[in-house]
Amino acid sequence: MSQIMSAELTKRLEDFVIKEAKLADEGEYQAWEDLWADDGVYWVPLKEGDDPTQQVSHLYDNRTRLATRIRQLKTGYRYSQMPISGMRRVISNYEFFAEADGRYRVEANFFLPEYSIQSIHDFRLWSGRYIYTLSPRDDGFQIHIKKVLLVNGSEPIPSLAFLI
């Protein structure tokens, strides 16, 4: 059952999503990682409705795997991201839901141009829908689940060596 949320709360949730996107865009990996809860899951399924225990996903990282991914990006030897792709997310069409367990679900569309400068100088466009499960922490929020539904998720896609 959906609860009505205050404009102040929805603004704080939106600001958190924008902050998370900016940290990823700018390669602020440690600050980005710090946004995650201990039980965090970063999931990019092939399509909506998939079950990660039954179908393959583009990504299905738990908190430990996320930490490993961040360590790899910070080494300077993750050649698929050296130099880091130029990216700027545009996020819109927010929807906010209060969950029965005290958490919040935030859904939003995204558009992400990526300039993959590494060796191919390719300009890619990514788009889809973000679905976050967040809970309050300190003076902000933490991410329990970030699900990324790509518009072209069921098709072959190039490497996801960055944080989508």
C-alpha cells in the first residue's frame, strides 16, 4: 500500500539519487561505495521480471563483489576504464514509494551518454529505468538494491566496466 510522502522527503530522496549518479559519473568510487548498505545488491537483469537465481543477468553483485569492483577500478589497471569514460547521467520521471518495512523505493528513468575514450573512442548511449531500495542512515540514505533495467537489456551489449 502506497503512503503519501512529504515534498521534503521526496526532495531528499531525489537529491540522494542525483548525488549517487554524480559520484559514479565523476569516478568518485570510494564515496560511491560508501552509499551502500552491508546487504547491498547492484543488479542489471536482462529484462524486467527476471529472477537472478533462475536467469542470467548482466550484473548481479552483492556488497563484497561491489567492493572488489571498486578496488579494481581504483588500481589504475582496469584498462577497459583507463582513462575513465566521460559520462553524464540525466535522470527524470521520478516516482517515490514508502515501503511497509520503513524503506523507500525510488524509480526513475535515465539517459546516459558515455564517451568511451580508452582505445576505441566510441560514443555510446544507455537508457532505462533505475529502481532503488533505500533506507535512512545518519542524515541521508543508504542503498540496499539498485536495479538497472536497460532499454536494450535483452540484446547483446558492450562491456559494463563502469558503474551504470
